[in-house]
Amino acid sequence: MGWFSWGGTSNEMGEYLPDDEATLQEGSEIIEAKNKESAREECKDVASQYDAVSSDVEETDQDNTWNCKFKFWG
């Protein structure tokens, strides 16, 4: 078999794991945005820095701040 034939490990999200040691990690960052739609866009930008497979936002107790939660393989 050639070295291109290995496909990795398939997960429930249809992605491939880089190796058998990888696990789904969770991360979060506090971001500032005026509304939920803007917060989601900002959260996507933050999550993309981690090659995240999913992201979402939750409102915090402080005005115009949101908790950006994301999942990534690490």
C-alpha cells in the first residue's frame, strides 16, 4: 500500500482525526459584540484560529459580552 492510502479515523462529524491519540477538546473565550448575530460571527472567527469543528455563543452577565464556546480536535 502507498502512503496516501491511509484515511485516518472517521468521527461522528465526518472529519478525520490526525491520529489515534486525538480527542475532542472544548475551549471558550469571552468576546465583545452588540448582539447575538455579531457575537456568532466573532465567535466563528475566534474558533477558526483553533480549526474548530463547531462553535456557539452564550450571553454573559455583563453588557455586550458573550462566552464563545467551541470544539476542536487536539
